[in-house]
Amino acid sequence: MLQSIAQESTSSKALQTALLENRFCLYSQPIIPLTGQGGALIHQEILLRMVGHNGQIIPPNKFLPYAEQHGLMPAIDRWVVESFFNSIPNPCKCMACRARGEYCGCLNSLNLSGSSINDEEFLNFLEEAVASHLVPPQSLLFEITETVALSNIEKTREFICRLQKIGCQFALDDFGTGMASLAYLKELPLNFVKIDGIFIQDLATNPVSEAIVSAIVQIAQVKGTQTIAEYVENAAILERLKALGVCYAQGFYFGKPQPLSWFDTEVTISGQQQR
């Protein structure tokens, strides 16, 4: 099995063949609101999986590093964007949104690679894709990592600003792991920061992690940037996040990634979906 996965997911030819044969699929994981009054909205992160020839689902860490190495990430990111738009069951209704002018507040988060951020053709493609679909651009949250921002901060800023002009939003993923994290928060026009899981997993037991998360939240609030905590795995962590004022939470405590489906977005503030 492991040898089969390696053969299908590491070579340029195998990855190109998977693209041609449409052997990828989208998963999603909920992002739960922690603050506010009364009903709130679940968001979702759109996640990529590869499908092997025998139908096995191959996780992203088994093929994305090789796709990056072989220069295939812009093509894969295009596949994700196009497949996401095509998966929407009613093109005039994005989850609870009825039309571009009636945006309800839901967010669909998609990850972008560094190769795509630095690709002018991909930026043009993305602008055209957003403009040609009825999905409200405000409902699209594109995630980039600190590593991407570090590679070319001016290019990253230009990419973010052009898409923000048409209504899209941006998040900096894995926030807090790099020495320049706070500089990025100051310099880039971010809508969200996703606090890295290394500070979340031991939040309930490690006062240093709690102090770091508290500082990130306070600075983000001054900047007008919302916060998302990754790797939320139990109720104790959730309670500390609420006490610290983190805006959203994501992790196995709320649900593991599942094949993409469209769901009701209204939830109670406790994070339990209303069914």
C-alpha cells in the first residue's frame, strides 16, 4: 500500500496523470464561531485529497510537497478553485447566500500555494473565476502561510490587495511560528490570522502557550483582524480560547475533515450545529 501511494503521488508524470484523470477530491472541515450573541455561522475550510488508482484516499502530505517540487501547484490550485465552484449545488445559492448582494456571512476557506501567489497568470485566472461565478466574493477566504509571505512580501501584498478589491478575504495560516509573524500582521492587509496548533494543543496546561495566544489576540484586535485557532481537540482548550477572546476554532473536537458537502450554517454560540 505504501509503495503504491509513493508511486502514484511523488513523480511529476504520476501527478500530471492524476490531474488529467481528475483523481483529486475535496474535503471540508468546520470552523466554529466562539464569540457573538445568539445564532452565528459555521465556516468551512476546503481541503484537498488525491485518489489512487485503487480508490484509496491519499492525504496531502503525501503528494503536495512533490507537486510543489515539480512546479505543479498552480495547476492543482486551479483544479481546487474550479472544482469548488462546480460543487456548489445551486449556483445562485452559496450555503445560505441567495445572491451576490445578499451575503449572509459564511466563509469558505481555500489554501493557496506560494507558487500560485507568485504566478501572474494564476492571479488573473482567480480574478476571472470569482467574477464569473455567483458565489459572493466576500464568502471566499484564501489562506496563505508565513513561508509564502516571507518569500516575497511585496508580491504577496499585491496579490492580496487585488483580490480584496473585488471582495475576497485573506488569512495568514500557521501564525506565530516564525520570527516575523508580528511584522506580517502589521504589514499585510489580513482579515484573519490562524494561530498555529503548536500553541493550541497544550493551551489548557502550558502558561507560555496561553500568554502567546493572548498576545496574538490582543494585537489582532487592535489591527481589526479576526483570529482562528487550529487543532482544537478538547473542551478544556475550547474554554480557554473563549476566555482569551479567540473568534473561531477548528479541530477534531468539532469534526474531522469529511468529503465536501453543503450544510446549514446557523449554529448556537456553543458551537453545536442546529439540526
